Amino acid sequence: MASDSVILTESQQGELSRIAQSRSLPAGYVFRARLILMLAEGASFSTIQRRLRTTAPTIIRWKQRFLASGIDGLDTSHPGKPASVLTAKLRARILSATRRKPKDGSTHWSCRKLAAQLDVSKDAVHRVWKEAGLKPHRLERYMASDDPDFENKAADIIGLYLNPPEHAAVFCVDEKTAIQALDRLDPVLPLSPGRAERHGFEYYRHGTLSLYAALETATGRVHGKTAARHTSQDFVAFLREVVALCPPRQQIHIILDNLSAHKTALVREFLEHNPHVRFHFTPTYSSWLNQVELWFAKVEREVIARGVFTSVADLARKLRRYINAYSANSKPIQWKYSDPVRHIHT
């Protein structure tokens, strides 16, 4: 009898038979039990290959494991790599490495790349990043203001948001220029289970328009107006509409940026004829202080970015419809302050 023949004890025969007939054990485990039983019965490799739809190397591998370890050799479970213990030292090591650039020329770390670099598990890196609020794959852009009077101007505007003058109206005003009326040349394929909405790559430009908007900070309502251009005359005409929304002689505060069209002789003349209207200019490169910019971002996401417009008039109509629906359910913007420096050190 060959030394590498598979000979089963009575207990092994019973255990393997039970495994081979099981409907609940993993399929791979059942397959290996049947393979060993067939080898013990003297079946040839070709017969086993045909019946179990396997290969000779697979038969040899599991035969050798059974001869070496018995039924335990058929179990593929293994303890795996020990879990990393997140000590304070390991956390500091991961955080320190995250702030350094990878040496392979890439711009930022991924969990797996940093884990391989530090020889720790990717889960440990992910946990440390989550606890510290680090997201290396994210990028945000900023522009620093060079306005020497930044603090005073910013405090003036924030004061209007947090503690507006009694019986006065506060509006955030700006214009979104050159909005394109893009029409898709191919039909839009609607979203379906497992598939996102799809737009054709090619489009046709019907033209552009500008959108003037005045957001009332007390209520969140928006008054909007579309125009073919964004000239000083158009801006003054829009200001007159904003003033007409308020009771006569009510004090009106308007927050706006430093666009040249906001500081022309025509605008100064409007202010002279409307002394109850006062402008508050945001510091240079700080239009983010103007709440209407948050609303413009919503318009871009919800109307413009995925919109299909058959004409400039169609674009204007859809913008007005959105403004009306938004204002009907508007809420004032709630401002919150957080100190990012404090979060880094805690």
C-alpha cells in the first residue's frame, strides 16, 4: 500500500460523511470533504476532476493537507493579522505621518498607502483619521483678504446678521453673471435602480443671462430678477425694486461686494435720492460674508448644473419658478461659529 494513500478511521469516515452531506456548512468545506472521501474510496484523479469539477493541483494540495493534519487541515480559517492597539504613541505617529507628503510623488495619502508605509492596519489609520476629523482626499480652496480694514467691515456685516437695527430691513444683494442656457443634444436618460441619471456629452449654447438677487436676512425670502446684462443701470433698476418691497422711509441696509458696477455715479445718485438706504461693502476677497452667496450656491446645484434649457427665456422661467418656490418656504440662515484652531489642539 502506498505511503501517501488516504486511509480513514471510523470517526474520520463518519465526520467527513456528515460534512459532505451538510447543507449549512461553507460550500468549500463540503467540497473538500467529498474530495477526501473519494480519495479514500480509491477514485482516480480524472474521476474526481470530472465529478467535482476541479483540477489535479487542487486535489494534490488538499490530499497533502489531510495527510499532514487530518480533518483540521481542511479548515481554511486562520486568525489573521493581530489587530493594532491604538496607543497614544501610535496615534501620534499616524497623525504626524499624515501631515507629511508621500515620497512616491502623489499629493496625499490614502488609508491603505499610509498603512503600508507605517506597517499598521488600514482600519487603525481610518479610526485615527475619523477621530481627528482628517480627510486627506478632500481639498478646499480659499482666498485671503488683503483689506486693511477687514475686521471693522466684517464686524459691521456680522452685526447686521446677529443684531440687526430695530425696524430696519437688511438685504444681501449680488448678481450671478453669464449663466449659460445649455441644451443637451441627446435626450436625458432618467435615473433607474442601480443607474444614475445620464446626460449626453454634447450641448448647445442658446445664450446667457444674469440673475440679480436680494436675500432678506430676517425671513430668508429672495427677490430675484433676470437681465440680459449686468450694467450699472440694471443694478440701480434692481435696487429700486428692492426698495419698493419695503414700507416708505423704512431704514434699509444692503450688504454687497466691491464690484465696480456697485460704485458708479449712477449708484451714488440713487443713494442721494434714497437717504434711508445704506450700503455695507464686504471686505475685498470676502464675498463669503454675503449670505446671498450661499443661496447662489443652492441655485447652481439645484437648477443650473444639471438643468436643460431650450432657450434663454426657458432658463429665466425656470429660475423664477425656483425663486418663487424657495421664497414660499424660506427660512433665515442660521450662522454658527467654530474655531478650527481649537479643534486641532483638542
